[in-house]
Amino acid sequence: MRILFAIFLLISPYCYAAEIACGEDYSYLVFEVDSHKILSEKKADRILYPASLTKVMTLYLTFEALQKGKLQLNQKLKISARGEEISKVNKVNTMNSREGDHITVRDAISAVIVKSFNEAAVTLAEAVAGDEWEFARLMNKKAQELGMINTSFRNASGLHEEGQYTTSYDLARLVIAIKKKFPTYYSFFAQKKFTYRGNEYETRNRVMQEYKGAEGMKTGFTNASGFNLISVAKRKGNRISSVVMNCSDSELRYKLTRQLLDDGFKSADKKNILTKKILSRFNYEALQQSRLRYYLGPAEEF
């Protein structure tokens, strides 16, 4: 083990600046989306509350329903009593929907991605599964299929519930799966604004606003979860993603994410033939079983 670790340090192309501290007990994982290669991590297996990162799974199941023809992008959905109830939980994070209001599937997806509106997530869940409770069952079933073994979902929005939890590692698997299986719908994550009922809404995701090559993903926050952020960016053919969880401050999560992505792209740029030749000599299955993890392993839908 010590020999393997020493070799890893010698061949590693990473040269990181001092890490930006994001609180006392935060977690992150940085990885190459297309190769599944892990670039860096910190407490990536720690079980934490996802907050609105939950909505990435909500979108996964929505995209799956679209792909199977069970939903159509221009299909109108009706806001239910549950949707109105959820819209009142957070007065900031809402479209102020009322029971009987209508929204298209396309607009509901945009509302979830750009502004994280909770009633939009619930409305999509009800369209897919009939009610949010059945949808939560489907979320957990899909999580198991994707190998998200330390994840449990209780609702579609990410509003805090004690039984709803995940890890940075599991969320990385979800990012990889959603990009691979839904290349067309994946482009929705790049949205920075959308219009609904005459009102224009813009994202407050600083990475989407400012980071070169940003392709999107999701923010999340509750008092229990801290500040969370999944980001994906692409430069020079390299697609890097970071999952940051339980930051103590909103601005710090953005600063840390930018640093993690920058370091990820630097390491991708520094790949060389010698590194590839040395790594090719190792048995990756044996490495994955050790405490040294290089890749996010396979799952049914990878």
C-alpha cells in the first residue's frame, strides 16, 4: 500500500494551490466526467444532506420519462394542492404558484435548474409518478441502480428531511449517468435564465455566471445541509466536474469550486505518455478495492 501511494505521488500531475477552507467539515470530489477518473477528494464518502442537489435526481427521472415518451416538453402540467403547499414553504424560492395553475414540462425543468423552484420539482414528480411519495420510491430505486449506495431520498425538492442524505461520491455517479444517458436534455443545465408568465428569472449560480466553459448543474442550501454545489465545465475537450457539500458560506463554496475546477483542468492539461504507461501496469480492479481510488466504478447504467 505504501509503495503504491508513493508511486501515485510521483506520477501525479497535480500541482494545487493552498486549498480554500470552506468550513470545518465540508466534503468535495473532483473528477473527469467522461473517463470517470477521480482527480481529488475530501471526505467524499461522508453522509450529508443534499438540499436542492436532490433535484438532479428529480431531473434524471424527468429526462427518462421524456426519453420514453411518457412526457412531452410542451405538455401542460397542473399545479396540485401539494405544489401550492410546497410553494409556501420558502417565500424566496418560489414562483408563488397556486393550485390549478399550469406550467409546461419545459418551463418546469427550467424553473428547477435556473431558480430551484420547489413547486416545479414537485409538479414534475407528480407528472412522472402520480404523487411525490411514489416518485421518492422511484428515486431510491434509481439510486441503487446507479450504485449510489449511501443515498436515500424522501422528496423531490430537497427540502430538509432527516431520512434524506447522500455523499459527494454518490452525486458524482449521478452526474456521470445523467450526462451519458441524456446528452440532449443535458443541455438544459446550461440555462442562465428563463421566462414564465411574463416574468424573467435569472440564475444566481456564480459559477454559471462567471466561470469559463461552465456547463451548469445545481446549487443547494438548507440550514441543515450548509451550502452545496455541483458544477461541470468543459475546456479543450476536457470535461471536469466538482461536487462540494456542507460549506459554511455561499461565497466560499463558489471560490472553492472555481479552485477545484481550475486544478482539475491543470491536471488534465499535464497528462503525459509516461504517466499513462506507468498507470497501465497496475491492476485497476485491485486498486479500486484498496483505499486508493482512481475511478468511479461501473454501475448498471454506466
